[in-house]
Amino acid sequence: MMNIVLDPTELYDISPDYIPITTEVEWIKSFGVTNSRYWVRGKRLCDWAEAWLRAWNKTDAIIEIKLHPRHRLEDLFNTVPVPDEWTDAQLLILLAKLDSYPQNPVAHLLAEITGDEQIWFAQPAISHLAAWLAIQVPQEYRILELVWQQQFPKHELATYYQTDDKLSLLRRWLGIATPVIPELGKYPLPVPDFLSAEFDTYWEELLYNTEGKILEDIIPTQVVGMERIAKIAHKVLQNRPHWINKVRETKVTTYLGYQQQLELGNLSPPESLPIDASPTEALEWVTQKYLPFRRWEIIVNQPALDQRISDRLADSFVNWMLEHYPQMTLDSVENSYLNYSVAAKVQNLCRESPVLWVVVDGLGWLDHLELLSYLTQNHQLVLETDPQPRFSILPTKTEYAKWSLYAQLLPSDAAWGADVGKAFAKMGMGKRYTDRRIDQLYNALRKKTHKLYCWDTETFDNLYHSQTDWQSLYTLDRPHTLEGIAKKINYCVQQYPKPEELRIVIASDHGQIMGTQDKISHCPPELEPKGRMAIGKTDDPRFVVLECDRYHLPHDISIVRSAASLGAFSYTNNKQIIGSHGGLFPEEVVVGVSVLRKSIQRAKVYISCRGEGKSRQPGELEITIDNPNSVPLTNLCLYIPELPAFNSGKSLEQQIPANQRIHFPITIPEVPELPPSHERNYLSLSGKLTFRFANLEPGSTTLASDSQLKINQLFSSGFNIDEFL
């Protein structure tokens, strides 16, 4: 039987298995001769052929009459108009592509264009709507997406799927355009990459326009892109430190790294360190007040060298050290505030378990905390005890400070010398490995050859001896090196056959002065310069002198009193000094010690809230928190859904020390009113407390079931007293 295709449009290519018919003569010669397939082209000839077939009662031979591609697309697109500017050639190409899919051709073609096989076929849902809005269809295929939208099945979300402005809807759902769409809830996916810059700009402007107040109004768990917002807030608040308060700080710190959290500490200059402060008070002043401000001033504010407030604050610490250091040398090594007490701590730990002692040359207190943040990421390691600050042995140069760290002796001892390897031998156990011998450390750990493994690494200190640009050193090379050290420590732990038994102790010999320094001109001839210190004694007022007898040194040493230096290994392009140390500034003197393990089972934190108040008036809650863990709880935030002021979380200024139970009151701005049907005058309280273990690991606990608020109120009868008058 013959098969005939009529193509009045003359637009379609003739299939190779068809005989083309373009004139009446070809029709008459060919028709009926064989059972071949015929392709008739042209409007007039198709009309003639159709009439001829009708006359001969042969119309059943017509298997297809080609329609103009525009008409076919109009039928397919339904209410979506086909663009007038599309040429016949473009229409044919698109139609051929759609014809290659037997079913649901528009969805199949969109899947091919976007590279997403599922989004165009999945069932409607909030998560699907969010994913679809985040897909960008090229502009030339946008009309296909409009067709897909119009063909969308009946559903409660159909009005959102059939939006005329997909991008506007997405912006509103992200909260960066109005009106927002609360009925859809929180956008469930990360901020799409193509809107990330606009999202960041919106929030940065909002933070500046509200002077940071917007942070007090948001509920972090209900805001899209809170991680991004926290990083933007971190940048804004660093530039406007007077906008920082505890509530705003708490809202964002959960989403920041530890170093960034630290940067949002008190950025206002503290008072000078009192000369009569105790060692504990001095360490607290350095770690909690001076160093956060010093870092902000040097890294963010960057004033001229002669305008640094922190330099003047550091001078108060210099005076304190000169006064109190001699007395601290009299304490027993094990109980000393001086850094050589770390060795005694390590020896004690070795009685209980094997120890990997990592001594990072030049690691100051802030760098120590940042290293801990890398070590504890994703719970690779956890803190066994809270990091403790120590005073470095003076002077803060490796040949003195590290020798004493290992030997547990002051540099005035007759055994003092530049060889720290000989000092380590005085530990009487274990083996010390340098960077060049770290492969031997790995092998020793695998074979469990020692009770004590010491990795003495100078990679961090070497940064300060080789770099010539301070900003790139601090913001790029320094964190990269710390992260590399953390990875090697974790690798060491993995080599030990039973890694859960291994304790890791992090310590250092001295820190590094922050920022660039001037070079002192005209060094007194009686001094032998060595960076920020010099061997010898001078009357030059630019120096302070550490007499060998009083400060337990092998010789008199003169220290540059200011931030300046006599010389250094490296200089900036404008001849300023980078990386010199050996002085008495707090960041050079105060170092840390911390103990970590592969895993520790944290005990459950207990919290109870009980209080009383009159409805619609301020009240008070008595908070009880029991922390049975070996590290403190920090960054506390209390959520109580029954109290409006606590719905989005109320930050608590308290820190809960390790192994302590404390009680403290907090104010309720307005006690809620109980409904008349409420049987008792007690409101049960639920909710949770979020916190961090020692500023690092996140944690949370629910309120005890007996938490409640007693509400004193007069219930309304519902009658108007005027009715009885």
C-alpha cells in the first residue's frame, strides 16, 4: 500500500526513503506504478493531489499532512505566544528537537539544556520549588520554561511555579526583596551562586543602615544564608567596633571560625595593666583584653606606627614583667606560671598514657587558639582541658626560652647552651624529632617505640624570618601554615596503633610581635644586637635591662622597650622590620599549653530555670547550670519559646567553668499573661541552651522538665463592672 506525505509548507526535508513529487506530471507518472512512498511538496500541488485522491477514493494513502512549524508550536505552547521574530529555519530546528522525544518533549529538552535530569519531572514540593528557582535557563530557551510552567498540574504551590518573574520570586524568598513570602518558610537551600554577590551587598547595606541593630531582630535558624550573613557582619563590625554588643556578637559567633569569633571580642582599648596585678590577672588582661584589641588595631585599623594605642598598653605590661618576673622564678617548676612548667605537665601525663608533645616555635597565644580551631574541626581532636596561658622564659628568644622549656631550668644554670637537643635529654624519657626527621616520628608512632614523642617544629617561626609583606604573611601564609601543622598532627595521631590512647600536648617557646616595626638607629656600642634584644647593659632610655642576677640569665641583656627592633632576618619594601622577637611585648611573652585527645565523651550539661513575676511586668528567672565537663562552657544562648523575649535566643554573658555548678539571675522584660482557662499559676518552660566547649566545639542541652515560671495575675471575669452600677 502506498504512503503519501503532503507538505504544503515546502519547509521540511524529504526523507530519503520517499520519492519526491513536485509537479503534476511527476504525480501522474509515479502514482500507482509501485507501492512506493511519495512526498508531495507545495501548497497548490498538495491541494491538487488531495482532490485527486479523494476522487479516486484513495485518501487513506495520506499518512501525514505537514503543518507549518509555527502552527505546530502554537498548539504545543498553548497560551504562550511563539515569538514573531523566529524564522522558519529556527522553528524547524526546535520542532525537530522536540519531536525526538516521544513524551513530555518540553520537559525533556529543558533537562538536556540545564543538565538536570530530575528537576523538570519531579513532583511539586517546597524543596523542589526552591531547586527550580535556583536553576538558570538560558534566555533563548526561557520560552520553553514558560511553557513548562503553564502546563504545571493543579497543586497548592502552582501559583508560585507559574510566576511571571522567577528571579523576583527567588529574591523575595531569600529575603532580599519585598514583599517577603513568610508562607513558604525558610528557603531550604544555600544562596544560589548567581545571587550571592547581590545577597551579600543587601546584607552589608542593611547592617550599615541599621548600625548593626538588625542582628538583634533576626532569628538565626529562620534566616536564609546565616553563614554568609555572619561573615558579612564580622567584616562590618570590625570596621564599626562600637556597634558590637553581646547580643549581636552571640547571634553570629556560632557561624564563625574561632579566630573570627576572637576578633569580635572587645575592640575598645582596655585600661593599662595595673602594676600590682597578680599573675593570673595579668594573663587574663593579656588574653582577654590586650590581644583582641592589639590584633584589631594592627590588622584592621592599621594606624601609623606612632599612633598605635596598643603600643602604649604593651608598655604597662613591660613594667609589670620587670617587676614580677623575678618573683615568679622562685616558684616550683610544676606550679610555676612560667612556661617551663609545661615539661612537668608532660611528664605527669606520660605516667597515664603516651603523649605526642608538639612544640611549635614562635606560636603566640592567639596563634595557639587558631591552631586549636584547625585541630578540632569536624571533631578530629577534642580538648581534654581548657587551654592555659603561660609566661615565656625571658628573653623570648629560642635559645633561651626553648632551652628552659625542655630543661625545666632557668638560663642562668651552668648547663645552659644553644643546643636545645641537650636540654630535651633532661626530660629523661622519649625522643625529640625536628622537621627534617618527621618521617622518623611517623615510624616511631607506628611502632609505639616511646612513651613520649616530641615534634619540635620551626615551620611557623620560619615564616617570620623569610616573608617581606606583613599583610600577606598574617592573613595568607600564617593560617595556611597553621592548617598544615594541624594536618600533620592529625596524621601523627592516625599513625599510632591505638590513637584514642594518645594525648596531644601543644606548647611553644615564645610568640611573635605583631605588625611591622621600625629599625633602631645608632645601636649603643656596648651592646651586641640580636633582634629586639641585645647582649650587654646600657643606660640608653630606649632599652630596659635584665640584670643577669635578678632575672636568672647567663649574662646581662638589654631589651628594646618599644615595638622597634635592632635588626631582623627580613624587611618590607619600605625597610620596616617583620618577625623580630625577643622583647617584652605581651604577644611575645604569653604563650599557651593545651591537651587534646582523639575523642572524649562529653557529659550532659544540666540547666534549670525557675522564676516568678507579675503578668505584664518585668520578672526574674534563676538559672542553674551544672557543667560536669573538664572544659568551660562559653558562648551561651538560651531559647525559651514560652517567653517572647527568649524566642530568638538570649545571649548569656556568663561562662561556666569546668566541673562547676553555678546559679545566676536573668531578667524577663515582660512576664506573659496566663489564659483564664489555665488551671495553675505556673507556666511550664521548655527550650534549650546552646554553647561551645572552650569556644570550639558546639553543644546544646534541653531545659530540665521542672523548669517553670510562677505568674501572679488577676484573672478577668469577662463582665463589665458598669453593668452592676
